[in-house]
Amino acid sequence: MEQLPTELKAMVAGFVPDPKSLISLALTNKTFRAIVEQDEAKICTSICHRHFGHELLPLAMAVLRSREFLEPRTYYGQPQQRVQDDRDDATLVDDLMNFIDLHFRHEWPLEMQMDIKLCTSLFDFDSVVSTYATSIAGLALENTPGVSTKHIEITRSEATRFRKSLYITELLHNLFPRDHISPAVVSAQRVTALQPAWQHLLTQFAPWELQQVRCAKDLLTRHLMNVIASDAAKHGLKRPQTYNLSLRSFVSNEGLIHLSKLETLGERLGTKSAYVQFNRTAQGHLSSDQWLRIHDTIWLEDVGGNTSLDATAIVDRYPESESGPRDAWLHTLLQNDVEDPMFEECSILYFACNYHAARWGYAFWDRARLNTMAGGTLPTTAQMLAVSDVQVPTDDFIFYTNFRREKDCSCGLYKY
């Protein structure tokens, strides 16, 4: 390497895959160090664009900067108190709107200029995200119906969806944490005041991507159940009782970085102890993603108290090259309110409720895998859009959104 001409050394520096490798390269000799120091912004920006891609890079930056938007998190099972901000409601909403607009403009990735410190922070968090994405994808895949799919690795597009869902999860928890203050009505008023900014952020993503977020949260709770059971078993202790709702809240409360740290601490200070502490002190501290129960109404048109299920405009607004997640979402959107044989013929249990979303991860899979799961009975986008011109009373639509109401699903598999 030392014998290479300076021009070739500059080319080598431009193809380094990550910031740690770039630092190592800069330490090899004075020429490489000078190249890195001179072109640090250009090289680091190129590294991040190659690694994250145009889709994930703005989201990764938003997550990184969102940690500084409100008060720092508390950890080890201590409930968050982060919506208590000195800004008045109107100012906080404006600041949130500006933050969202800044990070989700189409030209934003092209304007980014990185340095080694920023690049390292992005890669460090992505390592945590990728580890959890691999874990929850494995949990979903190992339970996928159909023997032929049991040992098939996930595709690149599926892996990206798992990663993206975790980034969105972290961003939502950073910007819109559940306030744990008394009296509860104060918290409720603040949450209501922030609703315009909340909705503005949600509409940056397709509704099927928010369906993936809910699925990812449930898969994370399953992962944590395994961790807690393992911690207890290692020390010959009784496994503490865990609850799905409180575990979801615990995930929101801790954040992915700290969840990963807890897993390295063992039983005495680790995940089990932190969860027990949280469950003891966080009565009524539900996570801030309760909106997921009704989030489809944000995209659908309201017609005099009725919700129009015509999703044509939504499909046009969020174009996809792979239809699998979109078709899964359309099926869950229409299956309860549209009478058509295609919904009766489909393997409804695979698309019926939250339990299946988490158990089989169908919100993430490519169309080919969904076809295998459903035995070829899942309707296409065009077929479902053709029968979606239906209006349903909004209250009924929300109540019967069984994807988020596993207690009401006829499968009888609700366990929490």
C-alpha cells in the first residue's frame, strides 16, 4: 500500500466501507492521513451513502438528532418524563414540524456533509439496529407457515424493511414519548396538542410501513421474553411474569441502544431486573404508539363521519417496486368491511390479527413469500383496489381493525 502513487491511495480511501476502516487507513502512513484529513467530508459522505442508501440515510440522521430534541432518556426501568418541555405547545409543535421537514425533504440526503465522528455515530447505531433486525426476522421466519419457507433466508428488500421499521420505532419514541406525569389529564392534553406534528411525521411513511413498525414492536417483545427467561434460567430463578402491553412500553422507554446494553449485563442488572423495575413503577405508562390502533384513518378520506376505504390515492402516493407489504396491508384494511369472495378464499388466519403479524412477520415479506404462505390465495393490489370503493362508519372501522385487536380475532391465539 505504501508504494502506491498518491492518486491510487486517494482512490483506495474513497472505497473504504466504514469509518473504523477509514481511521485505520489514516494511521498507516502520512500520505493516507493527509488524504483523509483533506477529503474527510467527501469520503465520509460517500461511505454513508453507500452503506445506508437514499432511503435509510435521512431516517438514520433524524434518529441521531432526535435524541437531542427533548430531555435525555432515563434508563434501567425508570419511566420517561420527556414531554415536560419548557416550550409552550404551539412552539413545540412548530419545532417538531420544522425538524420533520428538514430531515424528510427529497434533497436532504444530497446536502449532507459528514465527518468521521458523525459517520461513526451513525454506524454504531446501525450495528444495533441490524442485530435486532436479524433477530426479529429470524423469530418471524422460524414460525412462517409452509415447510418450504422454513430455511429460506430473507431477501435484501425484506432485511431493509426490518431495519427501517426499527429506525422509525426509535424516531417515534424519541420525538413523541409517553409522558408519565400526574395528573394524567395534563399528559393527555399535551399529547392532543402535539397531534398535528405527530400526524405530519406519520404521513412521511406509507401505512404498510407503520404496520411493519407495530409488527416490529411485537417481535421485540417476543425477543425480550426470551432474554428475560434466559437471564432467570442462568441463575436458577423463577421467570417473572411478563405482559405484552407493558413490554411494548418497556421497549419504548429504554430505546434500542440501552436494550442492547441491558442484554450484556446479565440477570442482576440486566433486562429482567430493568423490566421488573419498570413494571413496578410505571402503572398506566403505555407506550406512545397507541395511535397504531387507528392510524389508517390518517391516510383515508373522511366523508361525513364515514371512512372511505378507497386506497387508490394512497397506493399512488407511496409507490413500491415490491407489492408484498402493500398487499398485506390492503388485505387487513379491507377484509372486515368488504364482502367479496377473494377475502373468504384467502388464508385469513395469516392476515387476521396482531398475533399473526408478530408470529409470522407477514407485514415484511416479499410477494413471493406471501404467496407461499397463503397458498396463492392473496389477492393482488389491482384486485383489492377494484373493490375498495366502500364507506364505513369511522367508529366501526376503528373498532373492527382486527390487525391491531388480537383479542377480537377468531383465531383464539391471543395469549397476553
